[in-house]
Amino acid sequence: MLTSREVFDKLSKTDNLPSPSGTTMKVIQLCSDETTSLNDIARVIETDPALSAELLKYANTAFLSTGIQVASVQKAAIKLGTRTVVNLALGLSLLSSNKQGKCAAFDYERFWSLSLLQAIAAKVFAGSAKEFDPEEMFICALLSHMGQLAFASLFPQEYGDLLNEFDLASSSGDEDDTTDASDILATKPSPLFRKKMEKERFEIDSAELTVELFLNWGLPAHYALAAGFHDDLACAELGTGTTRTIAQLLNLAHQLAEISLHLQPTQTQLSTFVKNGEKFNVSEGEFGGVFDKIIAQWQEWGEVLKIQTRQCPLYNDITSV
């Protein structure tokens, strides 16, 4: 049996994988050179008007609460910092070029809507925990399901058939009992079941594909593993240290995104959700305010980045049901 890296190498030769723009790849390469300055990176980004516009939109939205607005990539780069600018260039480049695709069964709008909501939640939780860079967690979460998008790009017909089969199996209850016990979304069909189908069909599943994509883009291995396996906290590859903690943060952010998009949790599920938030310095008393803040930012950023959002009930409305 081929390793996930060997399968990924085969897939890479098709040139159909989601990939950053040429400008972004130059930025990533520059970042590996210790002599590179922020000005050098900003000058390269400025050669790409679309990427420059997206970066400025992000920066001004991020700085909105401070009243500080920037009008140039140079100033945005100074405010955000080298690592953040590089990661944002990667994330925004992939987002802007993959909002639509050929896989009819893949919901591109929902994919990016959920990814943005998860990214904002991860950023807010990281800010509360003060253990990880919030901007890095934003990008890590935004791209944490790229394996699914990659399948939709690589095999639009085949993956569409798989998704339809998964939906049919889920609705008929034909699913093995492999859902992670820590997942509060007990009523949601297990993503592990879908991954099993992917593995059988393509020799690699979407989690493994996400890991390989992160590594291929030059992102740190602990981010790659956490992003790939955050919805399977029982995965041994997460270890017991930093990688697992990041995965737990991404898992919590994903739970919030799923609940906000379409699920009505039970009180037991919601209590578990709130308890998990305490791991990241969000107390039970603070959770409602944090939840509402994330939803408000999601709707605001969705308008800026042209990503579909929806009206969601406030936390108190959810808990009062």
C-alpha cells in the first residue's frame, strides 16, 4: 500500500490541486531567506493587485476595533508582521481562486462559510488562551478542510458521486459507530465514515490530503497534523503536546461553526462545548459573549471577503430553548 506522501506525489502531477498564486509562492520562497525584509515581501505582493486588495481588506477588518486603518500593503505588512503576512497571502490566495468549482455535489459556498466561521472562532479562542498566535490559528483553521476541496478539484465527478453516496448512507443510518466520543455533534454523520469512503476510493483521505497540502505549502508540521486530524482527537499522530492542543482548539472552533450554521444542540451537548472552552481560558460566564462576538465578526468579515453568511441566534436564545 502506498503512503499518503506517495499518493500525494502522484496527485500533484495532475496540476489540478488547489494551489496558491505565483505571487504567493514567491512570498513563501522569500520567507525562507533570512535576509528578506517585510518591505521585500510587501513589494512582491504589490505586483498582484487582487492579492493586495484581499490583504488590505483583511488588515482593515482586523484593525477595525482599534480605529487604525491602512492604505498600503507596506503599512499592512508592518502591522501584521512577516509570518502573518505570508500565511495570509497563502490563505487569501487559495480562498479567492477556489470559491467555485466543477464538482456539482460539493457545496463551495457552505465550505468557505464554515471555514471562515471556524477561522474566526479559532482566532478568538487563541487570543483568549494567549498560547498561540491568533493570526496563525486563523489561517490554520481557514485551510483545515482543504483536503475536501482538493478532492472536488481533482475528481469532480467521482468525488461528487462519493458525497452523494455518503449523504444517502447517512440518511439511511448505514454508518459505522466511529464518531469521536468527544465530538458534541452526536447527531451529525461522522466525518470518519466519509474519510473511510475516501480512502477506499482514492488511496488517501481528506485529512491526510490536508496534511500533505500544508507540508507542501511550507507550513509547520504541527499545524499540518493539527489541521488534518482536528476532527479525530483520538488520532495517535496528534501526540500529547502542542500539536494536540492546537487540534483541540481547531476542534472547538469547528464545533462552534457547525452549531452556528445549522444544528440545534441539546443542553448536554452545549454544556460539553462550554466546558471545552474553559481549556482555552473562556469561562462559562464569558462564553455567551465570546460566542456572539464570533458570530458578529463572521457576518462582518463575510461581507468584506465576499463569503456567504447567515443570521444566527444569539447565545442566550440558543440556551433558552
